Amino acid sequence: MATPKQISERIDALFAEWSGGFTPLFFAVLDMKRLMDIRIFGIGTSGGSNTAGQKLPTKPYTPAYALIKQKNGRPPLELTGFLRRSFGKDKDSVFNQGFGSAIFIAADEAGKAEGLQYGNGKGFKGYGPIFQPTDEEQNKMLELHAELLAEQIANNLSKP
């Protein structure tokens, strides 16, 4: 059985580890980003949706992209696919430093995401908030975060 001093040292060591990168939060945010990617780009469904649940056009880029845009005046969400790769596939798109974790879109795709959400000022009004978590996605992230946090504390305190 650990002494109070040993438990205190383990808690201090865990806190020091977390101040470099709060892994329970990082992995919970990474999982939330996965859920958002499924919702936004319609992976395994009939199509994606914005934060409010409204359907999004998620046609992939093809050589006929210009005709698609010209025909319906609304660009497909994936455009060239770079936005999707930037958001959905890249583990590095979750910032993790100290006790902070956040999802971000690569700088060269941020303007595209902004325009798709809020319009381009030239007639296209945008699809509304897309890259913000829904209440359900956020609640799942918080539940997973609590589980990971409790598990890491329990594992650290039960070390021999």
C-alpha cells in the first residue's frame, strides 16, 4: 500500500505530465473530431450535415466540378478534397498543449471553410456552422474525457 507521501508524489508526477500535454482531453477531442468528420462529410450515410442538422452537398471533386457549381450555384462541401483531408484525416489537426486541446483547420484551408460556412459575399450565403460540434458530439467528448481522466488517475495511483 502506498503512503500519503507516495500518493502525493504520483499526483504531482501526473500533473507535471499533463502540463506538457493533457492526454485525456486530447484523445477525447480527437474522438470528437472523428464524430464530426462522419457528420460533416456523410461517411457511411446518405450525406453530411451542418451543426444544425441541415443536409450538405458532399459530392467529391470531379473534372466536372465547374459544371456542378455552374448548374446549382452551390459548391460541394469537399471541393478538391483538401479540406476533408485537413479536417478529417490529419491527427495533427488537434492542437494539444498544456491543458488545452482544440480542433483546427490548416491555414491554407481555413478560408475555404469560412466561405462554405458563412458565404463569400457574392451571392453564396453559406451552409451555416459546419465545423462546430453539435451538443451530442460535445457531450460524447465530455463523457469520454471523464472516463479517460478517471482511468489515468486510477492507473497512476495504483502503481506499486
